[in-house]
Amino acid sequence: MAFNFGTPSGTSGTAAATAAPAGGFGGFGTTSTTASSAFSFSTPANTGTTGFFGSTQNKGFGFGTGFGTTTGTSTGLGTGLGTGLGFGGFNTQQQQQQQQTTLGGLFSQPTQAPAQSNQLINTASALSAPTLLGDERDAILAKWNQLQAFWGTGKGYFNNNIPPVEFTLENPFCRFKAVGYSCMPNNKDEDGLVVLVFNKKETDIRSQQQQLVESLHKVLGGNQTLTVNVEGIKTLPDDQTEVVIYVVERSPNGTSRRVPATTLYAHFEQTNIKTQLQQLGVTLSMTRTELSPAQIKQLLQNPPAGVDPIIWEQAKVDNPDSEKLIPVPMVGFKELLRRLKVQDQMTKQHQTRLDIISEDIGELQKNQTTTMAKIAQYKRKLMDLSHRTLQVLIKQEIQRKSGYAIQADEEQLRVQLDTIQGELNAPTQFKGRLNELMSQIRMQNHFGAVRSEERYYIDADLLREIKQHLKQQQEGLSHLISIIKDDLEDIKLVEHGLNETIHIRGGVFS
């Protein structure tokens, strides 16, 4: 699977993109410094802006980086490979609606409503009625602030006594937003799959895979009952590598089980363990677990911060496969570039796999041709052996019956054979046809013997190349013949002209 919905490994209230470089399996999503499960339905400890896709840390619904990563501050869900990369304007009523919506601490805290209300008022003042200069230049400043809000960067000055408004890509007026789709994983928590993103190349990881497994085992405490296993290794853009691992725990009675993904991730999220992982080159860690129906419903019912509800509803309607894909926002050109890099990376991997499959198919075709030839050879041998066996049985039966009188069933069989022999010897029925068939069989046996002595064949590709070469030679000869014909016509014209000139001159001098 190309993308995962797990819990990211962050260190602050910023997005996974700020904690680690964007990768094919990184994502939008809030980070958590506590060793909690992938989805904790509790009141967030720290929230910045209202809504699930706020620009600060939201521990209430720690949606993992399996959706992709963004640049700058967090936007909640990220994007992986998908479609729907169209840009469009978004209405500005989303921020107003999200300011009025509180979900009992799940996505926001009601105690922050005044601060967010002030933020909304300051933003509206910066975009519509700044009072910084007190003259007609404030209208120009308002247009400038609107332009900055549209492209999602800069500061909006509107009052001398109030700090400027910081415009980010998450503001509801940003126009560089779109909605794409990401694959939903189908792994259970019991599978114990945890993704570690290393800031190293795939070749380095594969060459040092055994040392990596030993280092991870030491990080887990070096317990002899635990075994670290690598599920898969995949290349990510920007020289990063994704390593999927799981840990098997063996009990004293001989049974074994996989450590749940949430338990293993919680261990990796401990401060000292996270430091050791960073020393190994780990920039991001997340669980690879599927979403429950309740979590998917909760996610789809609440549009991300800054995304118009109408656009979000349309994205849900346009979902090509609602069972496997989920809509996720794309904010800014950097996120679009990251998705493009991921798509190029996946395209290269698919092309590599197709090349391997093509080589396997070619090898299988050669094996099939060889096998068919051997089968035909073995059929001929079987027929020969059958005839020899039949001759042996006939001789054995003759020796066994020698000295005995002809029995009744043998006499009946002899009469039937005589009747068949008589029908075959009739010149108008089967004898002519049998003679013709016998001559054809002899000719085939003769040609078959000659072919068996030669024992060579031409490969189909080589035969095609020979035909192509001969065709080109024939075309070249045809072109050369046409040129010679044209030259002969020109020579005839020249000769005709010379003859006429000599005749005219002779008449003049005479």
C-alpha cells in the first residue's frame, strides 16, 4: 500500500511535515508527544485553531501522517497519491462556521472561542477596513492584504496598536487549495505494523539491514523474547526510505504473537527511545492501522479548516472508490510538488515491476516452447514404445497359444477380421484411400527424419529482424531501380535533343 493512516511521530504542535521531510508516506496530520494510541478520543491537551485540520497541535484526534505531508504549519490530514488536483477558490464562510462549531472538546476547546473570535475580527479588519494610515492608502493596503491572504503567506497590517495578522496556507481565504484522494490501509492493530522513515537511501538501508534489525532490538531493550522483523522496504522521494517492521514476542510456553502496533508505537514515542531512533536516522514513525467506520464518518462529516463545506461535499461525491479512498486536502504548491514527486516515484516502481514481469513472461514463453517440443518428442516415443509393446504381446500370445486348438471366440474374431480385410481390399471402397494415406505417412516419416537430423530453429524475434532487414533491402533496391529508370529517361531526352540540334545545323549549312 502506498499510504497509511497511522499515528505520526512528532515532537511539537506542528505538522508532520515540519518534523520530517515530506515523503511518500508522510502526511498532513497532527503530532503527539505522548505515547498514546493512534486515535485518542479525548479532550485535546493543546489546540490552536478550531477544527480538525488546525494549524497547531491537536491531540484529541491524532490522525497520522499516512495521508502525506504538508509544508509550513500543520493542516491536519495530508495527501498521498490520488486524483483531483484541481485548484479553485473557497468561500470565506468556513472560518465563520467553524468558529461557531464546538464538538465537546473533540476537535476544539470552547475556552478558546474569544481568542479565535478576535483572530477572525482582526483578519476581517485587515482584509476589509485597515486603519493603519487613516487615508485612501488604507484601501490599497486592504487589497494588498487580500492578495496575501489569497496566496497564503505574509502579514496583514491593519492597526498601529494591534500586531499584524499572520497569513498562512490554512487561512480560509487561501486560493491554492484542492482536494485529492488517498488510499486507506486495511491492516489490523494485531498485525503490529509500524512504519519508520529513515533519512537514508534504500541501498544503504538494504546493505545494512541486519545491523538495523540489531539496533532496533537494542532499542527495545535487548529482550531475548522479542524479535524484530522487516515487513518491507520502499524508496521515498528526497533520498528517504520507508521501513515497515513488526515485533514478535515469544512466551516461555513456546507460543508467539505479534506486538500490537499501538503498543509498539507507544514505546517508540517515549522520549529516550525517540532520541535513540533519531540517532539511527529515523525522522518519522507511525502505525499502519485501518480506520474504524466511526472514525471515517467523523472525518468525512467535518470539513478541514479552510476548506469550503460545498467543496468538501463535492469531493465526497466525486470519490471514485469510497471503500478504498478518502478525500484529503492539498494546500499550497509545495504539497502539490510533493504529491508529484510521490507519483513519479510510484510510477518508476510500477515500471520497474512491469519490466520484471515482462522478463518473467519472456522466460516463461521460452520455457513453454521448449516444453511443447519435449511433449511432442515424448508423444512420439510413447507411440513407438506402444507399438513395440504390442508386438511383444503378440509374439508372447502366439507362443502361449501354440499347440492349442482355435477356440470359439478366436474363430469369431477371425471371421470379423476376414470381413474387414475383404472390405479393405475392395478397390472401390477403402483400398485406394489407404494406399494414399500410406504414401503420405511414408513421406512424413522421411521428412521427419531429415528434420530430426538438422536440429536447429530460428528464434521468432530473429526471424522478424531478418524479414525487416530483407524488406529494407528490397525497398532500397526498388528505390535504386526507380532512380536508374529516371536517369535513363533523362539520357534519352538528352540524346533526342542532340539529334535535333545536329539536324537543324545540317539544314542551315546546306
